[in-house]
Amino acid sequence: MIEQVKIALTSDVPVNHGKVIPVKGEVIALFNVDGKFYAIDNACPHRGGPLGEGDLEGCVVTCPWHGWNFDVTTGCSHDIPDEKIKTYSCRIEGETVWVEL
Ligand code: FES
């Protein structure tokens, strides 16, 4: 069953940055790409690095541990074509960011 969960305020994540947000037993990486919000699984599929702490360039985040890249809008990896990370639907209502778990 899909559940909508409030995970942040838009002001919690500066433009072109990410944030690690534990919620309901999952850990989500939330990104603000030029004012649009995207949520992916925080754990890098390589060795579990925290993607929400990675550098964001455009819509691509670089894992802070060993540098794998992921497009936060699709979950696809630019470096490792077979790797795809889980994405979550995001919605903004007023100043609140909601995700579907
Ligand atoms: S843990 Fe992310 S690249 Fe290794």
C-alpha cells in the first residue's frame, strides 16, 4: 500500500543540495534541483554510501565514498548502466515536501 509521508520543508534543503532523511524505517536522499524536489534511496548500491551527502551537479549526484554517479530524476547511473536506484514520487504542498513510500 502506498503511503504519503511528510519528509521535510522546502527550506530544509538548499537549492542544488541534498539531505539524508530517515523516515519510517527507510533512509531517503532528498534533492533540490533548481527548486524541484527528487527523492531516491540514500544507500548507494555499490557499498551503501550516503548519496544524500554527495555533491549535486545539475541532476547528477556523486556518491561521496567512491564516486559513482546517479541521475536523481530517474535513479539511473551514468557510470554503471546496469545499476538503478529506487526513486520515490515527491510532491510539494505549500512549503511541505511529501513522498510516497
Ligand atoms: S559506496 Fe557509493 S560509490 Fe562506493
